[in-house]
Amino acid sequence: MDEHTIMDSMVYDINTRTLNYHYTIEGLLDSDSVMTPKACNTLEENIKSHIINSVDLKIHKDRGINFCYCYHSQSIGKIRARVTVTKDDYAQ
């Protein structure tokens, strides 16, 4: 994705109707001083905006699919951020 973000997988969960994107963050982004609550809130707003405005995801949005973006830390193995976007979030 960029020099600090690696896409690991994308998995569809049929039970929850959710596309789950899993990323590993490393280097500069992989620290508590960068991934602050404020930065995570900004990330969430940017992801929501991307989904709302995405033409590429229209087919999924038309079907009411949820989206989940999970960012795992390479250095400590924990989840640094998780953003879930539902139909209610992107329906206009």
C-alpha cells in the first residue's frame, strides 16, 4: 500500500456480510506516538469518506456489504486500529 503498510489479506465473511481487509503496519507508523487515538479517528474518517465516494466499491455498497479494515502492528503483534464501516455509515 505504501512504505509502512502491507496488505496481508482480504477475506469475505458470509455470515456478517463483511469484507475484511488485514494490513500490517511497520516502521514509522508502528508506534504509539504515531497511532494515537486522534490519528485513529482521522484514519476512520478517511476510510469512511473513501468508501462513500468510491465508484470501485459501488457493486458492494449496492448489496449492503460491510467493510472492516484491521491494522496489525509488526513490532508488537497487536491491533493498532480497526475500522468497521456499515451500510448505515455509507448509505446516502
